[in-house]
Amino acid sequence: MSTSTTTPIVELREYNLFPEHVVPYTKATTEASSLRKKLLPLRSFSFPETGGRLNVATHLYYFEGGFEERNERRKAMGTTPEWKTYLKSVKPYMIDQTSSIFVEASFIQSMDGVCGLKPGNIENMFTDDDSPESIIELRRYQLKLGYDTVPKFLELYKAGLPSKFYAAGTDPTTKLVTLLYSEVGQLNEVIEVWKHGSTNAMEKSRVAARGADEWKNSIAEIANLANVFTNTIHKPLSFSPL
């Protein structure tokens, strides 16, 4: 694949499924998971359980070689007989599909306690705390228009984040996976991806964060930058790296 030195990108793909077809789609997708991982740099595959639209197959891919790598990999998929057979079997289950391109915040890879999506990071960080109760939390901000809105958000977020990590009472299974901002698709969107050992762990960590003064100050200012904020809880499928 490509050895391009361009900025890595993250692709978020969301497939809206007919409710009655979620089970057969999940079965076929799980059976084809090894092929998917061979063809694409999968980071997460999950379904929302609460907090928004249900029955949405939600998957993240990290292309270290940027658009060039993505284009090469997707071209190769189109010529792979096994993949074409899989697609033919699952397309009737889908209502629609969306794809958006994000970039990982630059400080993610250098901040202690954050996973990031580079190859090997997820596998190394979550080896010891996988549990059937584990959940993925997606926190999505639709920011106001403006060229400086996203940079301001990232600056405020970075300033307050350490205090949230070290707030007394934070559950040890709560970890920030990544922070992404949109490049192609709905612009000025920012997504936090968290992993928690359970919904109880998530709530415990939320309560602890309310006592972190620097984090509260950052969020108060971030609130002035956002038009809409949504929060969804996802359950990863068995083959999902995250």
C-alpha cells in the first residue's frame, strides 16, 4: 500500500439498516470480518444502543497514508471476488450509507492516557480490560461556522483534559480513544471517542469530571462554540479492535 507522508485521515462510515435485517447483517459481517481487516485498517465497528438513531452500523478506519492509501485500498476491494460476494449479500439490508472524513487532533498521539488510532495503539491499550460490558461512547459537537472555531475548541479541550483524566473517582476503565474533527462531510464537527468498562464506569467518570475545575472551565467556553451536542452509547461487535 501507499507510503505517502500526507496527513493521516479517519473515515467514519454509517450504514442505516432496516431493523428486521440487523441480525442477518451482523452475522454476515462478522463472518466476513477477517476479510474486512485484511482489506481495510479497521479501528472500530459498533452499533448504537441509546442516545440517537438505532440500527446504524458505525465503523471507523484509520488511513495512515491519507487519501492516497484510502483510494488504493478501496480500489483493491472492488476487485476482490470475496468482498463483492459479501457486499451483494448485505446491500439489501441497508437503507442508506454515509461516509465522512476526519483528522485526529494533533495532541492526541503525544498526550499520556490517550490511545489514538495509529496502528497497534488500540490493541496495546485495551488488552487487559476487555469485557462483555465494555461500551464505546461517541460525543459529537456541531460547532458554529468560522475558520477559527475548531482550533479554539481544540485549544480549550487540550487545556482542560488532564484535569478530567486525574479527577478523583474516575473509573480506571475509562479511556479517551481519540478526538477527531471533520475534513470532508459536515464541516466543523468534532467527535470524542471514549471507551468504558461498563455504563456504570461511564457514569462514575462523568460524576468525577464535574469536580475537575479546569475541565469545567474549558467546557463552559466550549459550550459557546457549539450549536448542537449529541451523545450516543455504542456496543462493539466481537471482531472490533476497539
